[in-house]
Amino acid sequence: MSFKIPLFDLNFDHKEEDAVIETLRSKWISTGPKSALFEEKFAELLGAKYAVSLANCTVALHLAFKLCDLKSGDEVICPSLTFVATCNAILYTGATPVFADVESFERPVICPKDIKSKISPKTKAIVVMHYAGFACDMDEIMKLAEENNLFVIEDACHAPNSEYNGKKLGTIGHVGCFSFFSNKNLSTGEGGMLVTNSEAFYERTKLLRSHGMTTLSYERSKGHSTGYDVIDLGYNYRMDDIRASIGLVQLQKFENDLIQRAKVREWYEQELENIPQIIVPFKNHKEFVSNYIMPIVIEGVNVEKRDAIRKNLADNGIQTSMHYPAVHRFSIYADFYTHLPNTDDMVNQMITLPMYARLSNDDVKFICEKLSAAFYK
Ligand SMILES: *Cc1c(COP(=O)(O)O)cnc(C)c1O
């Protein structure tokens, strides 16, 4: 089925095609100059010291937790209202995820109070996820981390260029992880970036992404070195130059794209005023936000009614989604289950509406009219 208004629309044109062709013709298609330039521009955009391009964000999260030297028996406090990769990456290291609840419907991000209550002598790190691009309470979370000597990893997949007290999200904790999966704000098909201000973390990330080898093929091809040693147990987690060249074009469009998304968000906030039962999380937020998704919560609705509303919207050609099924309720997380009342309510009552730069004010009006009709039906 194809939707009249999809959930997301890729912002691609001939510029991405031209960039790919140029890279193909350069005959250097794996990690090389385009990846290096993409890293440089991305770090510059965020005001971070270092950025390392990677195959996707899942491996960025894995490396972030490796940098914290997590091992079996260690605990990491994490959200459940996130994409499963945030938590899977904890399990990769053998550490234990300890789920914390979200603050509220108005702020569905990890709750500092709940984090505090879950810190134990085994806690090594906190991973936060800036839902829809809106910041977690980083002041409180960094304070807790400092008091307890913990690492803070930011899953900033939703939040490229989002701001918090004038800083960019992903640069406040010890490591920030970003995704360039096709439906993200900045798309390369698959792709990711690890951002840090720590030189030691940067150097180790570069080793770990490429088998723990001391040089890259590109450096050897340029005659910069002739051999290599292997000094750490690494992986092949590299991004290639074909994707990096798409990323470079996307970066040029990115800031305008986000400005447009912010307008779409404003239109939604205006239109949704008409349905009092709808809570728009982070309403009237003041700082700049990436608006990766447009979540709403329909207060008091049950799952059947929520799903009927989604079905009704789909029948009108409007694609919706649900971000996310709670991670603590997945089968493989049964051993780590804990009661998270706010997360459970959010998951049952939320809908994600279409969000992309090219949505018009009329589109938003149409979506909200159909939503209202479905709600009162
Ligand atoms: C997309 C996403 C990921 C995974 O990113 P990939 O690049 O697909 O591995 C992780 N966490 C969150 C919050 C995401 O939205």
C-alpha cells in the first residue's frame, strides 16, 4: 500500500546521485577521503572535537560501551522507550541493562529521579536517548554521573543539531552516537557516527572500527605506511566513501531541512490545540530541535481505540507509526523486566504522525482534521 502522506520522505535529488557517481569514478569507494571529510564536517557542525564515521549507530553504541570497558556484572541504566538497539548494545558487552522510566507524557525522556533510585555499586554508565530530538535533563544526569563516577552515553539518533543550553546534543556526555539510517534526519542508507571530546576515546574508536589495526588501507595505498600491527580486538565497523559522499550532500541540506521541520511542528501544535485530549510532548519547547518524529499522546485512550484511530488515518492515506514498543517488554529482556508505569502508558496511548520537511500547512491541517474525526468517531 502506498500512502498519500507517508510517515517520512527522503530529501534526495540529483545532488546525492552526482556525489555517488563522483565517488564511484574516483575508484576509492571504501573508507577514505570522503569519510574523513564527512567526519570533519560533522564534528564542526556539533562543535565536537572528534567524530568517527561508522557502519551504523548500533555499532557506534557497541563501541561506546566498549570504551566504558563494560563487562559481565556491570550495570547500565537505560530507557525502555527507545529503539531496541540502545539496549542491545549493552547486552553485547555482557553488562546488565537496568531500565528507568520516562518523566511524563509531556516529557517522555529518561527520568533523573528514577535513574538516581537505580544507581548501585555495580552501575558503570547511563545511556540516554533524546526522544524525537528533545533533550533529556542533561544537567541533572551529568550531575548524577559526576557524583557517582559514571559514564554518560548519548543515543542522539533523533537529535542531530538539537540544542541544550546552547550546546549540541551528543556532545554533553562522554560519547554521542548518531544514525544515518534512511529514515533519520540525515540519510545515507545505512551509516552512523561516534562523537566525543576525548582524544583517548577517539583513538580507540578508530582502532576498534577497523580490526584493531594501526593503519587503514587508504593510508597504505597513499604510501603513508607499508604495514600494520593489530593491537586491540577490533571489528569491521567502517562506513564507506559512497555513503560518506551522500552524507556530505545531506549535510548541506540539513540545516534548512530542520528549519522546515520546526515549522511543520509549529503547525501541528496549532492544529492540535483543537483536540483537548491530545498531549503534544515537549509543547512550546524553546530551544532548537531536530524534530525527527512527531509524537502525540491521546490521554486516557485504550490500545484498541488508539489502533482504530491509526487504522482510520491509514484508510485516509495517512501513514502513522508508534515509537516505540517498550524494550523492557520484549522476550529477550524478560530477565531484566521492571515496572515502568509511565513508559507503559505512553506506549499504549501514543501515535507518531508524519514528519518531514516537505509537509505543507495544508497537509498538516488535513492530518489533524482526519485525526480529530477518528478520535470523536
Ligand atoms: C535508528 C536508531 C538506532 C539504530 O541506528 P542504526 O543506524 O539503524 O543502527 C538506535 N537508537 C535509536 C534511538 C534510533 O532511532
